Amino acid sequence: MSKSVIETPPKGGFSFDLCKRNEMLAKKGANPPSFRKTGTTIVGLIFQDGVILGADTRATEGPIVCDKNCEKIHYMAPNIYCCGAGTAADTEAVTDMVSSQLQLHRYHTGRESRVVTALTLLKRHLFK
């Protein structure tokens, strides 16, 4: 039986292919780009039984830390959370508005909120 020329990557997990490429480039004398901190760190992990969201808590204005305990993971519905980066007050106001509309929708329909419903409400608000 012939082996396929194109190897399919493993399902899920992290691929180290670029690490090997970077080592090869370093051996040839190519300098890697310098790192630059640009602000908020938000991470989302998907696993078989759910999702994990994580974010830092600092709000900065240039080099100054304005708030050391800024919430960046916002509740929208029992099954929906939103991570925000950028202007914290705007994110808070928009997610509060959508959260209240989702709650009214749940009361009206008697069903759990769908992500597509939250997305539609966000799109309508942001593109007015």
C-alpha cells in the first residue's frame, strides 16, 4: 500500500513546524523579529468538555497602569461570555446592553441563548 505524500497534521494540539523553521533560519543567520508588547493578553482554550477563557486584569494608558483590576471577561448569558480588549468602558457598556437583550430573549422564548443571537445583537449595535 502506498503512503500519501502529503501528511495530514494531527487533530488538535500544537504544531511545532514553525519552531523547526525558525531554528533553520537562525542557523542561516536570519535574525528573528523583536517582541513588542501591545496590550491585553486574552487566551481561549477549547477542549472536549468545554472552553476555558483567561485574560490579564491590567488596564493601561501607554506605559501607565490605570487600573490593576479591570474585568476583561464579560458575562453575556449563562452559556456565553465575551472577552474584550481596547476601551474597557465601551466593552462593558456594549456587553451589558447585549446581556440584557439576551435575558429578555430567554424570557420570551423560554430557551437558552444561542451564540448566533448574541452575534446578531452585537453586529446590529456596532454597525448602526
